[in-house]
Amino acid sequence: MVKSQGIFPCSCCSPVPACCVIDVCRMPYFMRLALFLFCLMALVESRKPRRKRWTGHLETSKPSHLYKKNLDVTKIRTGKPRPLLRVEDHDFTMRPAFGGPAIPVGVDVQVESLDSISEVDMDFTMTLYLRHYWRDERLAFPSSSNRSMTFDGRLVKKIWVPDVFFVHSKRSFTHDTTTDNIMLRVFPDGHVLYSMRITVTAMCNMDFSHFPLDSQTCSLELESYAYTDEDLMLYWKNGDESLKTDEKISLSQFLIQKFHTTSRLAFYSSTGWYNRLYINFTLRRHIFFFLLQTYFPATLMVMLSWVSFWIDHRAVPARVSLGIMTVLTMSTIITGVNASMPRVSYIRAVDIYLWVSFVFVFLSVLEYAAVNYLTTVQEQKERKLRDKFPCTCGMLHSRTMTLDGSYSESEANSLAGYPRSHILPEEERPLSTAGMKCSLCGLVSHFPVDSGAEFSVSYGCLLYFLWQMFIQIACPL
């Protein structure tokens, strides 16, 4: 039997038998702990969200009545959208208005940079934005806002675009970082803007007759490759305003004077007439670099060769080494200038200056060789004359005679071996063949003198003449 105070009735309205009640206080401790854990686990499981069974359909949550913003119906895909450009409905292998008049294609160019000018290869490298304008009715689309659509280079492969190429180009490529730098913009009425960023290396015929006081005019030529002027009319869209340049474009050796555009027809005997567009620009060379690297060193080498004129002609090693050093230095300067220039068959202005300087340096070496040879010949002639006719004309009479015209005892002893005719005063000495030969000894004893002054004056006159000619070339009236 169980006491009444430890009984939990199953119902509060009727008496319940003793088998329907549980005395928790009399349960063992581990049973009470197990019951508590069971009740706690049941409570946790009841609070977890139930997973719904997958039926193969996505369920979208219903918007709350508090979310008052309207949904963008253009971003809800109700099915496969219909393309505005009906590219698949037309044959874009043919030009617009095929069989009719020539389609006009306008062109404008924006020069981004003039990268380099190569005199050796006779070419230039330019980076530019090339834009084409034309109308293709096959690309027209309905639009209430009259706004254009912009595409990347993937659409270019599906439609017709002008086949413009660069005449006389050596290398060219379209930039592809990070994607192909191509833009296609289509307007509702069918007008198309096609733009691309290109770097091209093209040929430039240069004339170096006045180098380094020259000016060069180069041109970049654009032309349709397949379509003659009967099918495609290529023109500058806004005349001279179609060419834009960056004000920061500069080159190390050249001054960019002028950019301008022209157009003309080009004829090919086998295919016909084509429209050709020209981008012309004029470059003027900076001369200060060549003054420092070429003209001043060459002038200093010529002046250095004059130093040998003031060195004794008997100092052979000093004069020979100085002459050879100046000659080799001038050869190095000429070789360095020719290495940076193309091998042309005509004479340039810098060649005249350098070779004139080289000739003066070379003549200074030849001048010393001539002086040394003539000196040796004259010394041999003088030695032969002295051996044949002893000469005493170099003796001073003031040292051999006293004030009263007589000789001292010591001086008389020193002159004992000479004939009387040799020790007589000059006014009393008889004129003989030996005396005539002695008079010639004074003439023979004068050696050739180096002509440094003549070299300096002649070189200065030539420099003045050359610089006058260069100034007239650089600054024509």
C-alpha cells in the first residue's frame, strides 16, 4: 500500500486506483536521473525544425506584407529571352546594302603614344585608338528610350565589320589585357561604333642628308583590304578634327611639330582603286645630344693633336704616341656614330664634319713625320760639310781677344793648333772657300719649324665655313 500524501492522481474528478500513480520520492537515485535526462532530450528534440521531404520543386518564400518595394520584373527570367539583335536572321558575310552604292565608313583616331623612332630600321611604333562609324540596318532594334547597347569583342565575330588594315606596317597587334580591347556600340537606328586599341610598327622613309640637323615626315596609312571604292567609301569623319593626340606625347631625340590628316585614292593594277587615309606627323631632331657626344669631342681631339707642335721634334715617343692616340679616338667617334645609323650610300652632314676633323688629326701625324725626315737629312748634310771644311764661325771673338786686340797667353795656347787665317779678326780675314762654307753653316743649322699656327688657322676657317652651312640648313629662311 502507498500513503495518500505520496500519490499523484491521474484525474482530479474521480478516484484513481493505486496502480496509476508513481511515487517519485521512493524511486532510486539513478532512476530519477535517467528520467530527468529523458525528459530533457524530449524537450530539445521538440524545438528542432523538421526537415521537409524533397519533392523536386523549389519553394520560394512568400514576401511579407511589410516588404513594400516592388520587384524588378526585368530581373525575373520567365523563360528564354528573345534577343534584340537578330544576328541569326541575317547573312553578315556580305556588307550592308550589298549590290547598292558604296557604304560610307567614317574613321577617327586618337593617338595614345608615339613609342619609338628607329633610324637603323627606318620605322616607328605608335599606340592608338582606331574607331569606325557606319550604319547597318540589319542591326536595328526597337527601343522606347533610344539608348544604345554596348558589347565586347565576342559579337564582332558574328557581324560584318570593315576590313581596314595598315599599309606598309611591319608588326601590329590588338591589346588583350585583361580582355580584348574591343568595343562595339549599336544604336537603335542601326548606327554602329567599332573601337579598338592597337599598337602598330610601320615603315618611315627617312632622309639623313642633313643629319643631325634633319627633319623627318612619317605617315601611317589606312586602307580597306578587300572592298574597292565602289563598295566601301573610307573617309575622315570630322576632317582634321578626326585626329586627336595626347599633349604629353614626347620623344627623347625628336620634337613633334605637327599632326595632320590627308586622304587619296590608291590604285592596284590587278584589283582597282581603294580609298586610303593618311596620318602624317613631322619630327625635328634635337641637336644638343650630338653636340655633346660627337661635335665637341671631335673638336677637342683636333686641338689635342696641335699639342705635338710645341713638343721638341727630338722627343719621338711623346709625339708619336700623342698622334696615334688622337687618330684612334677620332676613328672610335666615327664608328660610334655610324653604328647608330643605317648604312646609306650618300654623304651626311655629320660625315663631313667628322672626316674633316679626322684629316686634320692625320695631317698632324704626317707633319711630324715630314719634320723628322727633313731634320735628319739636313743634319747629314751639315755633318758632311763640317767633315770636309772645318768651321770656326761659331767662335766668339770677344772671348779670344783682349781689349787692345791681342790674345792672352792662355788663349794663345788654346789657339795654337789653328791656322793664322782662322784667328785673324773678321775684317782682316781673307775671303776664301772655307770662309764661304762657314757662312753656309749658319744657314744649314736652322732646322724646319713645326707649322702649328698654320694648322690652327686653316682648321678654324673650315669650322666657321661648316657651321655657317649647318646653321643655314637648320634654320632656313
